[in-house]
Amino acid sequence: MKKTILSFLFAFASLSMLTLNAQTTPKPKPSPAAEVSAVLTNGAALSIKYSQPSLKGRTPGKDIEPMMGKIWRAGANDATVFETSKDLKVNGQLLPAGKYSIFTLQNEKATTLIFNKTWKQWGAFQYKEADDALRIVAKQTVAADSSEKLEYTISNKGLVVLKWGTINIEFTVE
């Protein structure tokens, strides 16, 4: 009888541990964290930390951000973070060394790229224009192929590209 009870308790404890383990294993995030970095020819270390949403059959500007005339965090989850170790010129305008959140504001003809001093924030819900460090007009083009996941790239010559669907937003840093 003792063996039967002990066997039952052992089986129950083992099953409980499997269930507990299955519950604590984190699910993959729908918009996983990503980072891209580069050292520019001027020696500045540059990084962009963001979350990568997927299109999942949706169209940017229609079913999913960025929407025309609305502030967008240029990624998912937390605001996208842009960090530079040295002062930079972004499309020819000075941006001091530091950490910034990146937002965009799109209209029919152009994209305004916003570097905001409040880099630690969720989405664009607490965005304040008064905290903007720099606003530039970024080049926006239509890509021949669509990018399922949002992606940033940085060349060591200073070309930064945000790809999302068929939208390409480009700016230069030096």
C-alpha cells in the first residue's frame, strides 16, 4: 500500500512540475526586440533598439501604423531608441550625443522624423512635442519588394533605412 501511495505521489509531483514548467516558459513575442548598430567613419557608435512588428496581411497606413498625420513610435511596444556616442549631423542638422526616442509623422509627400529627449516611454502615448531635440524631413520611397517585419539598417557610411511593408524611410548621419 505504501508503495502504491508513494508511486502515486511521485507521479503527481512529476506531472505538476511538467505543468508548472510549461506555464513558466515564455511565449515568443509577436513583435520581438531587435537592435542594429554600427560605427560610423567619424568614429561615432550608433545603435537603434526597437521591436519588430509583422504585417500579417495588413497594410501600413490603412490597417496598421503609421497612419497619415499621426505620431508613430517607429516600431512596436516601447518607443524606438536611437543612441549615439558623439554629436551627429542628421540630414545636415546637429543632434547632440545621447539617447533619444524616434517618432515619425507622415503626410502624403514626406515623413518628418522626430528625435525626442524622452527615450524611455511606451509607444507614443506620452509623447510631448516640447521634448523634441530635433525634427528633420526624411526621404520616403516605395520599395519594389515588401518587408514582412519592420527592419532598420545602418551603413557604416551613415545611411539609416527603416523598412516596413513597401515603405522605406531614409536619412543620413555623419
